[in-house]
Amino acid sequence: MAGEGKILVVDDEKAFRVPIVKRLVDEGFDVSAVEGPFVAIDRLRAEHFELVLSDLKMDGMSGIDLLKEIRAVSPELPVILVTGYASIDSAVEAIRRGAIDYLVKPCNNDELVIRIRRAIRENRKTRDLEILRGEVEQKYSFANIVGKNRLMAEIFRLIAQIAETDVTVLIRGETGTGKELVARAVHYKSPRKAKPFVAVNCTALSETLLESELFGHERGSFTGAIRQKLGRFEMAHGGTIFLDEIGDLPKETQTKLLRVLQEHAFERVGGSETIHTDIRVIAATHKNLEEAMAAGKFRNDLFYRLNVIPLDMPPLRERLDDIPLLVDHFIRQSAERLGRKPPKPTAGLLRQLMMHDWPGNVRELENVIERAMVLDAGETLGELTLPTGVGLREPSGGTVAGMDLADIDYPLPLLTRRIIDGLEREYLRKVLQRYEGSIQRSAEHARITRRSFFAKMRSYGIKKEEFKRKA
């Protein structure tokens, strides 16, 4: 397709059709021309065009009737109508039926080319925005928040229940649990999804800059304010504003935020004009706001305004059964970015990851998988050297293979499996160490087949080379 666009010209007057086709081809358009509306409909069903240029008066079917047929085949296709019999009524009817432009013959060809280019450009822009919006909605759909744990099932239920409303939501949870992802899911499942989603990190800016960032400022309101600036609340008009780490909001800014929640109104910094805004507010925090209120650091009335619908994100250590799903999800994401085939995680890797606390939660797990994918280009992903700060739970009673025998934070089946896996892995490593990496001798010692011993090594990501005697 030519870069300028593919056009279908429909006109039963050869005197108009031939010269206009030549002009459009000279301008770089890919042009097809037909004499009548019925042939035009067949071509539109068979091919993709970016614009139709049609006469209004034709034998067998008028341009208005053709426009109705085009809308049935391709609702968004731009149509320009031209006629030698202009009237106000016909122009109004053409626009009402969906024509984007209406011209009178003989046309100024330069003007016609300008209008065609503009129509194609605007339609492409609209189409690209729709594609982008669809991609964003898909990316942030709550169906893409990975998890089947019962705690996550409750999160999904709440998202579906509150998304259609305008109620204020307070998302609470540790750093890295996916609070912003949930906020975006609520927005993109709501009637506001076509409007902006604006995120603000309340810890990223100083108190002075934060107020200007939220509410905007007038020119000359402070040193460096050389022009008027719109704030995030204005930018989010019609959509959703996400206030991350709301617990770090300064007291003075808390007062102004409370007014926005109550009255949907505010003034820019240094201004007197009251700005009204239509927004939904979703806030998030990793802090204990009840303790902050008791210490006088967070306003009680603001808390109750924000906490209409509380939504608590579980830490990863409370949903360890979701780790295999998350690992598969992150491997596929990373493989797509790296342009490679997704490797298969070994059972040993999954066991290793499920035996750790993950203080950085899902975000930290994602980073670990991303790092492993960059450093290991193999067909499988085995056990990893985990970053500092990610380790086994501190044992509080009897232990086996470094694991607490009665760690009640885990469900019994998962705890049992962890302990057995830990024992088995430690046993394999010790036997291999004794026999300096010989799988045959190690298997004989363990009284299992060589094939079974090797399969267990592979599932735990253990390599015999680790145990060979150094020269």
C-alpha cells in the first residue's frame, strides 16, 4: 500500500473520474476507480481502503445510499462526497449519514488533496489510538494479574465488583505486591477506561513540588514558574488518578486532597480560579495508616474518605502456590522481550523459589527471573544464585535441611513438600560430593537407578561438575 493511502473513487462521470485519479496517483496515493456504486460495494468487501471519494448523484443508487452500505461494511471508513448539484439539504444529509466532507464540482484539486490527506491522517491516528488502547486494556486487564491462590481470587472478585462504580479505593500491601497493577485493572475495567489513568508517586517529590505536580501552578507563583502548568488532577479529568504511597503525603497537602475528594474542586498554586474536575481516586500505601493517625501524621477524615473500599494485597510469602504460575508468566514475558523461545523451569528451580521469603514480593521475583533469562540462554532454567536479602525463613524450632519443622505460615501439604524436597536435595548433593560427581556410584549408594538419580539432579538444577575434584 502506498504511504499516502489507498483510495476508492466512485463516479459514473468519466470527465471527473479520470483526471482526479491521475492527480491522486501523482500525489502518491494508491487509487482504484469504479463507475458505479454496486461495483464499489463488492470492492469494499474484498479489499481494504483508507478512504472513499464518491459522487452524490449516480444511476441506480445515490451517494447517500452508498454511504449507508459502506457504513454496514466498514463503519469507520472515511467517505467524502462530491456533487455537481449542491444544496444545503443534501450537504446536511450527507454529514448526518456519516460523510466526513462534502464538496461541490468542479473541485479545486489542490483543496481536495489537502482534505483527503487530512481525513486519512486523522483516521489513522484514531485507529492507532484504538489499537494502543486495546493493547493497554489487555496489558492491565485483571485477567493478567497472575494468581489462583484463594487470597488472589478474592482480589479478582473485588476488582470486578468495584470497577463499574466510582467509589474511592485504598489498596494496601507491601512494596512489590502489585498495587499499581490492580489500580490500572480497576480503571481499564471501568466506564472511565477511554479517559486518562494518571499515576503519582507521593514519595518521589518534595512537598513544594508535589503540590504543584498535583494541582498545577500559575505563571510567576514561585521562582522558576515561567509558565502556567496543569496539575495531575486536571490531566486526569474524566479518568482515574492513582496516588501511590499516600501515607507519605505531607499534612498540608492532605488537607487540599480532602477538599478535592469532598468538592471535586481545587486551585492551582498561586492562583485564585477554582478548577472543577471529574475524577476517580485510587490510593495505595505500604504503611500502617492507623498508626500514622495515632501519631498525628495522617488525617483521620482523609483516611475515612479514602478507605471506602479497602483492598489488601497479600505478600508473596502468603501465596507461594502462585509461584509456578508467576514464574511461567515472567519467563514468557522476558522471552518475548529477548526474542527467544521460553525455557522450561525445572522442578528444582520452582522448589527453590517456593522456599524463600521474597521480601520484595512479586516485583523481586520478576527481577530474579529477568536476570536469569539474560544470563542463561539454555532450554531449561535451573536453580539460581538468589540476590542478597532473599533467603530461607529463619527457623524458630526443630529444623530439617535448614527449614522450620513447624512453620505455621505455610499450609501443611506445602510445608511437608518443602521439607521432603529440602532433604532430598541435600542428600543428593552430599552423595555426589562423596563420589566426586560420579552419577553411577552415587546412584548405587542411593539404591536407585542411574536414570532416576540423574532425573532428580536435573529437577533440582544440580550439575555433577560442581563436585568434580579440582586439579
